[in-house]
Amino acid sequence: MAGNVGDKALQGEWEEISVYIFEIKEYMIMEFEGVSCNILDGEGKQQAGPFNEKNGLVEHPVRPGDRCFVLKARIKFKKSMSR
């Protein structure tokens, strides 16, 4: 049975994403490789990015309330031990 878009990535597995907005609920480390990724906080202020193909594989922390706007990429998240 197929899950929802983003489920695999949030469980720590690489997932190919066409277009998706991840709503971050806990402290995690994002791993991204692809066309575009922007990270905004809960107030809509840019926290990181834009990351793109020129950056190669990017690893960046995300926090609860952040939103990751992803376009044509492979991405995964792993739990973070730090805040």
C-alpha cells in the first residue's frame, strides 16, 4: 500500500519529490539533493536556502514550525539529538 507524499522522507528514507511542502513537527536534519529547497520558519521568514543543484547534497537542521518547500528533489529527514 502506497503512503502519502513525504511519508518515506519523514521516516528517514530517500524519497523522490516533484513538488511538496513539508511541515516540520520536530527537530530533524534534512538531507536534500535536487532543483530547489527553501526553508521558512513559522512566520514565513527565510531560514535557509534556496538550495539547488549547484549545492549538491545538502544537510541542514530544521525545527518544529519550519516549512520546507521542495521542488524536483530527493530528500530525507533524520531525527536530531540537538535543538
